[in-house]
Amino acid sequence: LSDGDTIYLKRGERFAQGRSFTLTTDGGRTVTGTLPSYTQPDVKSAAGYYADDDMDMLDLFIGMEGTLGVITEIELKLIPMPQAINGLTIFLPEEDAALKLVRLLRGDEVEGLEPVPMKPVAIEFFNADVLNLLRRMKLESSAFEKIPTLKPSYHTAVYTEFHADDEESLEDAVMGLMEAIMELGGSDDDTWYATNDRELEPLKAFRHATPEAVNLLIDQRKRDCRDLTKLGTDMSVPDAQLEAAIAMYDAGLKASGLESVVFGHIGNNHVHVNILPNSMDEYDKGKSLYLAWAKQIVEWGGSVSAEHGIGKIKVPFLELMYGPSAIAEMRALKAVFDPSGILNPGNLF
């Protein structure tokens, strides 16, 4: 804690009573307080302090962005490695087909398509602008030579991965999926399929290349404009709003004329829109667009930060999501653990 005292927490041992809690430090001091009263959105979220009735107090300190204390030791439990892993990068002729495939992979009913016999462990999305950026980077930089060649006909891509205890189960899942892929305009030739670590390597190189390409591009532009950074959204929405969110991003980007890529963890209704400004004027334009999107995301019951937290830049978005009274409750909670306000000032609020 900020005064140098320590608290040891192990999952399943210390719980809140409703929204109240009492913790004893290793130095023998009693810490009492009240958790914020808000209800968190029912989506993937890392926005603000985790708070729930009768919660495990360990969860308060996961994602608190260094504002309540400094974590000095973590014990993790490893899970067994799956016996069989298959990965597929599927290229489709249009974005709408990719979104239908995502629905199918998640287990939703999609008209005209048979269900996939197994749910995947990952679903990632890459829009047309991503593929165009990677084509360009593959030509310009040796850092992207491991990415397989992207045909001109590839419009949108979906990466998915299946885990199982035996290869036979995976073969059934992939065969069922391939039927749907062909119905959606894809094909065997336009699907990269991997069944072992060696074959997975180029698929994972493709999957991870987008943020690397974005960062390289922004670094180049910073030479002419030192204050320039990318603008990356990190918002998630409820299941029902996935297509509406993608349409909102597409329409806003088209109207603004800003360069961008859209990619990420679409299995959680969570994609990153990276706006790539060429000037501070474009940066400010992108920030305004981001704020407008955040307002709509909150109205839909989504989160302004699904995984990366709030930090300092997204502070206004957290208040937009929870409101000033909730921010006041968070401030009061921080004061219980950090009365002098010395831990990560400016983060969250």
C-alpha cells in the first residue's frame, strides 16, 4: 500500500459483505471501506474498479491500474496444454460474410448455415484496410516477410482457433466449418489451415502483424510531427449490437476520410479501431470521432475499455460510462488505500 504496509490476498479467502469490506494488513492494521454501487456492463470490460455484491476482494486489485497499491508478487495456476490445436485464417469477399461467420462460430443461428459442431477458443477480425496495410508493409519492410502473400481478392479475414483432446474432434469441427465458409463465398484455397506449431507460425505472424505495422507507420510519421500518436479504440458492446457497432465505425471513418484499420477480438464484440493520423488536425478530428462513438457504445450498454484500462487519455470516457457520482465513489475508495493520493495520480480520474 502507499504507506509501505502490505496485504496478502488469495482467491476464495476474503470477501465483501454486500458492498462493504474489511481487510487486515500484514502489519495488523484494519482497512474498512465501501465498494462503488454501480452495476458493471454485461460485456468484456476493464473500465474502472471491479465492484459487485459479496465479491472476492482479490478482484478489486486486478485491473486497478496501480491506483490502490503496488502488486509485488503474483501466484498463477497453469492449465494443461491442449492435446490438439487447429488454426484457420479465413479470407472472405465481403465484410458482411465475415460477420455472419463470426455469429456462426459463436454458436448463434445463421439462416442458411449449419451450426459448427465445436466452439472455438478464439475469433479475431481483420477488415479490408488491415489487409491493404499488410500488403503494403510486406513490400516495404523485411520485418513482415513471414506473412504469407495476400491475394488481391481477399477483402476481410477471420482467424479462429480450436482446441481439443484429440485430432478427430477437430477434423469434424473443421469439416463442418468449411461447408459454411464455402456458402459465404470463401473456399479451401482462400483459407489458411494449420494443424501443428510449424504451420501455426505464419498464421500467428499474420495475426500479430497489424499492431506492429500500425506502430511502425506512426513512428515514421512522428519524425515530421513529434506529438503525433495513433488513436486506438478499446470498446466492447453487447452481442446484439455487434453489427451496429461495426457499421458505426465504418460510416464514421468513411465520412471523416481518416486512415484507419479495424481488427481484434470480435468473439467478445471487441474490435480495435486504430486511426492513423498524418497531422495533429487529423488527430483532433479522430478524437472527436472516438468520443462520439464512446457515447453510443455507453448507450448500448457497452464498455469504453474492454481490455486495456483507462489510464490518463481515456479519463473522460470513464466518467461518460459511469457518471460523476460513480467517479466520486471510486475516488473515495482510492482514498481508503491511498489517502495521500501518491499512487498513479491522473489515472482513472
